[in-house]
Amino acid sequence: MQRRDTEVPQRDPSHQEPKPAPHQPLPEGSLDRLEEEIAAAAEELIGEAVGTEQTALARPPRPELGDYSTNAGLILARQARLPPRQLAQQIGEGLQRRLGGRMLHFEVAGPGFLNIFLDDAWHVQALRSVLAAGERFGAGGAQRPQRVLIEFVSANPTGPMHVGHARNAAYGDALGRLLAFHGEHVSREFYVNDAGSQILKLGESIQAIAEGREPPEHGYHGEYVHSLLGAVAAGERVSAAELGGRAVAIIVEKMKSSLARFRVLDYEHWQYESELHEVQPQLLGREGTPVSPVAHAIELLEQKGMTYRSEGALWLRTSQLGDDKDRVLVRANGEHTYFASDIAYHQRKRERGFERQIDVWGADHHGYVPRMRAAYQALGGDPDHLEMIIMQLVHLVRDGRRAQMSKRAGEFVTLDDLVQEIGVDAARWYLLSRSHETTIDLDLDLAVKQSSENPVYYVQYAHARIASMLVKASAHVRFQALEGPDPPALHPSERDLVKVLLQFPHEVAEAADRRAPHRIAAYALELAQSFTAFYRDCRVLGAQPACAEELRLALSSATQRVLARALDLLGLSAPESM
């Protein structure tokens, strides 16, 4: 059976994944630098090292409470042996000395919060640091970059991908983009379940339809099955197993086309389950002869004393490692279970040198997590290095009605249908704007609206508005207002927009650490809203004096860059006009 084209497609040249840069001193005006200054002020008082995680900053809910707030006084009180409010007062005084005129004043609030008020020069310096960072603003924050393999979608090759797979595809792709931007070394993989009874059932279904019969019980129905009749030539006699294999090859090629249209970056590897049962010359068994990856993994488990035989079957002692019961690896008839294949697959990924494996699975795999973690640990892996992310369901809604999906019955909405209905950008936004742990009701009517009610339109329109404005202003504006010692006074909306921009590196880090691309969608919407308020309150083109216009154009340019980056991390386009 010919399974795939072994040539790896080239990446989309329009997508860039910045590589981590060597450590550089933190720029003036960055939140990280401000947290370092607070930590240094605290160290002078305590006489011990203070980490920036203990001096983390937050934006207060109201401007009158300051530009930023830290609870370092509360966190460090026991270490300093001082009451929290007294410690916060002393940290504030030390910070005032360190920042000089850049810090207007501070207030101690509540049980020991330190509220910090910064001057306009600090905000302008912050804007300068954003622009100086260029395309790398927010990138490369991973403390110790790892080799990470993300396996996602991995839809059964028995039919087209539906909207559930679309959510899995959008999430896995966005997570890969996000982790790569954060500084991790990311690879992407698709696991093709091309072995087992389901492939035989698919072949039998095609065979039956070709012969004018009804598909067998638990077989596959629907128009897409009829489209696979080309897998068998007229009058050709071929087994159901061979026919199922041919159909898989056709379906996988269609999957690749659908994923490319959905703007999913190329997978570095397509792993076929059938290959795990094929003898590999480099894998030697206990007899010194080549074995398959499945046999190799089972031998490793046997050597570690993690298997036993009962009722003619080979079992894995998963109950010793957190599972609710032991699991069968090899049935009494000699057949390997899907679980055995999955174990071999994960062991193979470990042996390929990936330090962290992330599996993005469907909602129906929730019960599979404990046994897979147990098997991974039984092989000698750290279960904390295996992350299994369970995606919740997605429903398409129009006029309060949900589309039903059943691959066997052929009644489902495909990924291609969704893209044709609302477009790639809207589809990806609505699939990514909520946590993967939450069920989504995707409102098709809202998704195509060109109004401020539609968040994806709102964000993209903000980017397009800035692009149009910068064209009118000329591409050669030098932003000299950022270079002088006395910047113009800032409007509150300008300061607010600077603060939202400065939040981007933190949001990238949080989204990467929490495996939460939806945070980037929420941030992009907040940034667009902040820019809209700024654009409403502050004249940009033609603003007087000229330094005010230059500063506002600089602020608009920085906003456009960050919006474009946020949209790219989600796999969305950043249009120049709308």
C-alpha cells in the first residue's frame, strides 16, 4: 500500500518564527525592568536575593490607583520580618530613589499593596523600547528552551475532517506558533490510525457500494464514501483490506489539502500506525534480530517487570501507576491492541530526543489519559513531560439549531464546509477565542458580520485602519518626538494604550505556559479596543504640535505591529485594508 509522499512540504514563507536571542539587558521602560528594580529595592532591605516572580506587577482596575501595583510587601513580609504595609512603604521609598523623576509617587494600600505612579517620560521610554524590539517584541521568553513535539488533529482516516477536528487543528497549530515564538524548539506531527478493524470496515463499505449493496453493520455511509469508489478500478477484484488502504491514502491527501487551506503550518512528520508494526533494522530485540517499534516497546516493559500474562493475554500493570485497572497489550489471539501501538508511538518520540510531548486529543479521549501516563512512566519517562490536552466539543449554531455530526452516517459538517461558510479567519478566531476546556457554540451568523459586534472583524479593522493612516502619513516618519529629552504630555488614552502594549510579552509567556492560545485572542481584542479609544480621544494626523503627531504615529505603528503579531500567532491574516 502506498501511504504517502515522503517529501516534507515547505513552510509558508510568510510565517516567521523568531529564534531565541541571547540574553540582553532588560530595556528601560519594560515591565520586566520595572519588576527588577522593585526586586533590587527589596533586596537592599532584606539582604537576600529576591526573584521577580515575587515582585510581579499588575494593572490596577482604575487609573486613580496607579499605573501598576505589586503585592511584594505581602509576599516578602515574613522573609523581611516586617509588617506588610511597613515593608511596602520602604520598598516604595527605595524604588523612588532608583527611578528618580520617572516615578511621580507611590501609595501603600490595603494590607500591603504598593501602587506606583509613573511619569510621561517613562511611558514614552516604554514605547521606544517596544519599537526598538521590532518584530521580536514579546519573543524568546522561554527560560530553558526545550525540544517539544505537538501531535494534533490525528483524525481517523476514514472520512473528511469535521468541525471538531477544525477546533483541534486551530488549537494545535496556534499552540505550536505560540511556543515557537516564545522560544521553544517545536515540531508538529500527525498520527494516522491506518491499522485495525476500522480500515477494514471502510474497505468493506466501499466494496459494498461498488457492488450495489448496503454497507455492512457499523460500516461507513454518506456521499464521501461514494467519492472513494475511484479507489477500485472497474471490474478489479481487490480485498477489502487493500481497498481500505487505498481509501486511506486518498483521504489523507484530502486532509493535507484541507489543513493547508485552514492555514495550518506543515507537519514535519506524518506517523502511520502501520509503520509501528513493521520491522525496523535499527531496533534490535533480545535475540539480536530487528523488531518492530511495538515489539521493542513491549520488550522494554517486560524487562522492567511491568507485564504479566493472564487468560492467554499480555497485560500491563497500569494500576500500579495511577490507572483504575491493568490494560491488555496483546490479546489471547496474538493481536496487539491500539494501546500497544500508542505506547510504541510515545516511546519512539522519546527516543527521537523530544524532551516534552504534547498530545491534543478529542473530548472522547478523557478516560485514556491515566493509562497513557501510566504506560509512559512504566517505560521510564517522566509523566510530567507528557501533556495530554483534551479538547471540548464545538457546535455550529444558526437560528438556535445545532448541526449533528456522525462520520459513519455521513451527516456532518466538514472543515472545508466551515471555511467556505465563514472563511478561515473567522473560523480560527471563534475556535481559538475560548479555552480548549470549554464547549463552544459557534454562531455562524455573527461570524460573518462586518461590524463591531464581531470581534475578529473589530480586531482586523483596527489593524487596517492603522495601516491606512500610516500610508497617508508616509512610510518615512522618523518619530523624532521619541528621541528628545522633553516628550509632549500624554493623554490618558495614550498612556493606557502604552500599558496595554507593554502587557504583550507577559501575555505571550502566560499563554505559552498555560497552553492557552485564547489568551492571545483576548489580548488582541483588548489592544484593538484600547487603540479605538485612543483614536477617538486623540487626533493623530495633523495633531499639533508636530511632536504630538509624531508620538501618536509612533504609538499607532507599535500597535499595528503587535496586532499583526497577535493575529499571526492565532493563524489569522492582518489585512492592510477592509
